[in-house]
Amino acid sequence: MSDIERLFGGDRAVPGMRQSSLVPPAPFESDLEPPSDAVESPGIAAGTDADELPPHEDAPQFPVVVLDPLKIGGELRGALSDVARAERLRLLRTEILLRHRTQRGAIAVAVVGAGAGEGRSLLAAELALSLAQLNRSTLLIDADMRHPRQHLLFGTQLHDGLAQAIERGETTSLYGVEGYDALSLMTAGICPAKPIELLSDGRFELLMDELRSTYDYIVVDTPSCSDFADGLVISTVIGHVLTVHRAPYTSYKAARAMLRQLASSRADILGAVINNF
């Protein structure tokens, strides 16, 4: 078993796409020993009816241009055809929804990871599609303005997107997704030279406040935390974080460093997904 698997639940996690709940580790002395306070919650049964959640109240709509529906790309379509993975996604969806059962307003989750190549963007897209299957309004946002990927997963181009929405103070372009009437996609847009400044000046938070009043579920893809500070800013604004790791690709030291960074923010870490591919 790799260090990263021991850090996030080890054999107790679900095989394949492993999902376990955790709390951020406290500082400890040795880099060779896993943190003693990385624990797993008992979990929640996958059969719970998520439709029992209270419906999102009607809210004024902000001005948008809804573009022609996109078709799901080959990589994402292949992942969706994996029956076992789809079942684990439904389990993950149920865990997230029931932890927010009494929350009013949108359920927003930032999907974060320590480095590139861990499956973060793919998981964000899968989670958004899974939530949209509940027929509740769902928005997938690509906030990775360093190496955006959602437009590739859905087979479109980088036109107006998050960067332009922040700059203008309003959302101008959203994509629908063929076969998922409740889902909308906001690409990263034409990425600026310094995304961290665009995300940090308050306009991103104002935009998210407006989006929360419009959607039931919001899933946000982010850049790697090891390379950029964007993910920490995004996580603070979104408030809830799902961490993604790849065993044994993700280093133990990088995962621990990311958890320490997130612990300094206002974000609540919902749990971890460990990919095996």
C-alpha cells in the first residue's frame, strides 16, 4: 500500500475510485509517518433518496447567452460507461448531498488536487453530470485558468467564460449539455496573464454569490495546488472542498502540504477521492 493510500484511508476506502472522509492533518514531526488524525467517517448508505433534499427556492436569473448544447467528449464518455465507477460516483454524490441536508441555497464544491495528472478535471465533470441527473439546476465551472480542460472534455472552444464573467461582472455565455437538461457549463474563457489577481480582487466572490442564488449545485474545477495559489483562493470562496489524489502518483509530501494549505482557509474538506489508473 502506498503512502498516499495510507494517508486517505488505506484498505477502508472504496476500491477503484476510492472515496473516504477525512480531516486535515495537524503538523507532525516526521515526513515518513502518516498523520494520526487523518480519519474516515463511518460513511452514508448509497441508497438514500437524494430527491428528499429541500428544493432550491426560485431566484432572479442573471443575464446569460445559452449556447447550443455540447456533446460529451470521448474521454468523458468512456468514464461514464464504466458501471462500477458510476456506482461509486453515486455514492460520492449521496455523501455530499446528505452532509448538506440542512443547508439553504446552493451546494457548491471545489474539486482540488496537489498536482497535474490526478484526474481532477474528469472527476469534476463526472460529479456535475451525476448531480444534474437529479434534475436540479447544476453548473460546472472551469476555474483552472492555467491549464483548462473542461472545454476539451465537452468538445468546445475557449470563448467567453469565467475570466470574462469576472471581468464584466456578469455571466455572458453558458453551454448546455446534450442529454443533461439540468446541466450548464461555464468554461475558463480566454485566460488572463495573471489569473490569481483576477480571482483575488473580490469580483469572483461577488459572481459566486450571484450564481449561488440561481443554481442548486455548483461544481468548480481548479488548478493544481502544488503549482499555483489559485486553488486556495477558489476553495476559500467556494467553502467546500473535495480533494483528488492518484495512487501511487501523488506524493505523500505534496498531499500533506496541500491539506495544510487548505486548513488555513475557510474551506471545509468534505473528503478525498483516490484514483487508481
